[in-house]
Amino acid sequence: MPKLKNKNLNNYFLNLSNKLSEINQFETFPNPCVGAVLVNKYDVKTSCTGKKGSPHAEYQLLKNKGKLNKSLLYTSLEPCCHKAKNPSCVDIIIKKKIKKIYTNSRDFDERVKGKTQKILNKNKIKIIYKKNEPNSSFVHNISSRVKIPYVVTKIAMSKDGFTKHKKKKIFTSVNALKFAHLQRYKSDSILIGQKTLNDDNPKLNSRINGIEKKIKIFIINRHLKINPKILKNFYLKNAYIFHDCKDISKIKKFNKFFKLININFSKKDICLTILRNVYQLGYKKILIEGGIYTLKSFLNAQLVNELYIVKNKHFFKKHGLLKASKFINSLKIMPDEIISLEDDTILKYKPKYVYRDNTKYRQIK
């Protein structure tokens, strides 16, 4: 077998680090999943961020090794240099005397941005940045740049454009429901509105066999109008509610079950305010499932990164409620991808076809 040139080897191990970052990609909250590869002569070791964010990939890879001054380290995202729940990966890199690191992506988290490179350079460790950002870092970096979560929205519609059926709570197919739960699994938080809360009394968990994942729930309910049956829903306990209710008795009552966040709903940028609060609580990817009114609010505020429309093949006619087709058609957008299921069609719209792309993020301050 012919030997690979150094350049090809570097690309191979960098690509491998990106693939490793996909292993626990949606289960490492509050950290992004990072893949790491250590090459020491003919010995190759790999690692990725552990579930729930610990341990970090680089620390896990290096902690039981001796001096590694002749080794190369490849990472999907540049190593962290701060100490929190996890030790600093830069500290252990210095301790093990690694002299060269290749990484696919810079980290735009304020605790890391620009600092890792300075520390490594000071210790005569070379770090080489490539532009091959994996998806796990992409979402993390977008969120870190603008201080709001990456926003995915999803809504289901009948063939004649209705988002609710008078008699059926669920009208999409089993496969479409699996798709919905996959989107929940890929997010660390979920947002709904008042009507979805009271009409559906949802669980909002990710029901995928073999996977246990807690998703933080956020609810928009300005006046704290909450059906008593909601308080019996164990899945909604400790969910956050955004409100500006002045009724002290209501606040005292619901504060025992929910975590209430009072914000000013009269402001024009209310959707942005909500997302900033979500980010400050540590969440970086949010799924909005809140019905047509909630969807319209965030689309009109230009705060949506990905939009999914699940179209059912059936006509609701007189049984249809909340017609959304007029609003969706007014967006004048074309789907980037079409997924055909047995009874449904899923239309995916990427940022450039919705509203917000990376170049516009700088406008948010």
C-alpha cells in the first residue's frame, strides 16, 4: 500500500475528527460535541465529547498518556482554555508537551475566542486552523456569535393549508411523528405558545427508542392563562414561562410548578428578547413547535435558521382550523429539500431561503 503524503494524512485525520464529533452530537449539552484524534508515530487514538458534555474529547484522549512531544493532535473544534465543570484542554495539552495541533474550526465562545491560540503560542505550541467546520461546531459557533440559540421551526399542515383539525389532535403519519421526535432529539430546548400548551397539553419529550434525553421546555404565555389540567402534566414541571402577568395570586400559584420569567411584551423585539433569555440560561439550539401564531412571530422577526413544513395528503375542508397556507405562500420561498413519506411530504427551507444567514448575524447587538 503506497504511503500517503503528509497533506493527505492531515486531511484524513481532520475529517476523522469531524466524523467523531457526530457520535454524541445531540447529547452533549451544554457543550458542542468535539472529535479528537491523537497520532503518535504509528499509533492512532480517537475520542469524542462524552454525553452531557463530559469529559471533553481532548482531555479524555490525553489524560492517561505520558509525554507526547512527537505527537500530532487533530480536533473538530479548537481546544478550550477555560476551567468550569471540565478541566482546561489547553492545560493538559501543554502538560503532555504536544507541539502541533490541527483543528477544523475556531470556537466563538467568549471564554475561548482568541484566547486558546495566544496561550498555545506562548507555550510554543503551533495550532493550525482549517476551514472544514463540522455541523456540531457550526451550530455552536452561530449561537456563540449572536448570543441567541440556533432556531429550527416546524409546523404541520393539511393539503388545503390548515394546521389544526377539529376532531383529531394528531393528523400526520407515524413516519412524520418520528421525524418530529428526531428534531427534538437534535435540539436542547423547545418552545411553544399558549394555545399549543392549553389545547394539546403536550409532553414535548423525544420518544425515540433507546434514547433518554431531557429537553428544556419554554412556553410563551403572556397573561398566565393556564388550564388546570396542565398542572397534572409531569412532563411540563419546571418548564420556563415567559409572561408579563400582574396578577400576584396567579404568579404565586404557577411559580410552584413552573419557572416564571417576566419580560416586557410591549417591546418590538420581544422574540429576540425571548431568545436572549434562552441563551443566557445555557441553551444553544431551540425547536419552535408553537403553532402558526408563534411561527409567524419568529419568521417576521427574521430569527429563523431552518423551517420545516410537514404537509399531509388529506384535505380537512370544514374540519380545518387555523389556515396557514396564505401566510406560508406570502413568504415566496422555495424548499431546499423535499422528503417524501407515505402520507406526508416534508419541505425543508435553509437559512438563505428563509430569513437569516450568517452575514446578517452581525446586525444583532
